[in-house]
Amino acid sequence: MIYESRDVAATRPRLLPWSNLDGNPCYLVTDDSGTGRLSRLADEIEAVQLGMADDLLGHAVDLLGDTRATAPQLRYLAACLAEALHDVHRIARSRGARLPVPHGDEEDPAAGRPSPSEGGRPR
């Protein structure tokens, strides 16, 4: 299989792990290899978000195993889990969009990848 070169893949927008003030996604377009200052900051924030999600999962297991957990505690846990899931989903989308794509597969719905109009690429 022939894959895009690293240079072509690096020019695709990177979904950043934060939103703008209106809650809309932020993207980074760069011609470097992902080692620039903003790319490194995004990598660090993703690592923190993934670590927090992992810690929260451990807390969730403990709280769900506690028969004395109250409804407000469980609602708060659900809200925190939803926020962590949102962060992890954004990270997965960002990293998946930066994977090399075999030539000819970019917009081939038969290959199991959604076309850009179906949400296959960052908007």
C-alpha cells in the first residue's frame, strides 16, 4: 500500500484539545512535523486530559461499588464522566484524522471510511 508522505499529512488541520469562547472546535494548520510550540502544548494537554479520564474511571468504579453513594454524587460522577468522554473522543478524532491515509481511500465510502460530508474529516 502507498501512503501519503509525512509532509502532506502534516498540512491537514489538527483538531486541538480545546474549544474557542463560543464552544466551537479549534484547528491548527502547520507545515512542520508536529513539533512546534502549539503542537507540543496540545500534546501536553491531551496527556493531562487522558490522565484525568483514567483517574476518573478509577473513582467511578469505587463510587459505583459503594452502596451508600447518593443520587447527587452519582449525578456529579455522570457529569464528570460525560466531560471526560467528550475530551477523549476529541483526542481520538484528532489523532485519527492525522493517521496516514492509503492513496485512493480518502473518500471511498465502500472502504468503511465516511466521506467528508459524513463527518470523515474535521469540519
